[in-house]
Amino acid sequence: MSHVKTPALFIGKTQPDGQQFDAWSNQPLLISLEQGGIDWPSSCRNGTCRTCFGKLESGQVRYEIEWPGLSSEEKEEGYVLPCVAYPCSDLALHEGD
């Protein structure tokens, strides 16, 4: 018997415009944003170029890579890289700084 965990669905919102998108726990936020028809800046998609840089206004994310291209100060202040950030809750995301 397999124990495949069903992905969780969270509600994501972009700030300040309030656009809503489905944020699936098994895929990076950037993919969820794009699937929701939201035009979010991106380039490398591996956490190094910082084009998709944003600030988490509320909610939580996790990373599957050891350390994305964020300083510890940025991470403490709530900045995220949506291309490698996976949602752990409903969230609100603000583009850039």
C-alpha cells in the first residue's frame, strides 16, 4: 500500500492588488502564480538570479534546496524566492521590495 501524500491547496494573494491564486504545497509558488494567470517576474527558476524576489506579507513557505539566494537578514525579514519556495499555509506575497 502506498502512502502518497495528497498535496495541500492553499490560497495565495498578491499584494497590493489582491489577485488570488491556488498555491499547491507540492510545487513552487512561481508555478502556482503562473497557473493562476499572474504575471510574476522570473528568469533562472533555481533560486540564484533573484528576478522573482518578493516579500511574504503573511503565511509560511519552505525550501527544498539547502539555501536559496537570500541573505539570512532577507529571510528573517520575510523575503522569499517564489521559484524555489513551497507554500505551507495561505499566504500574501508582495513583488520586489
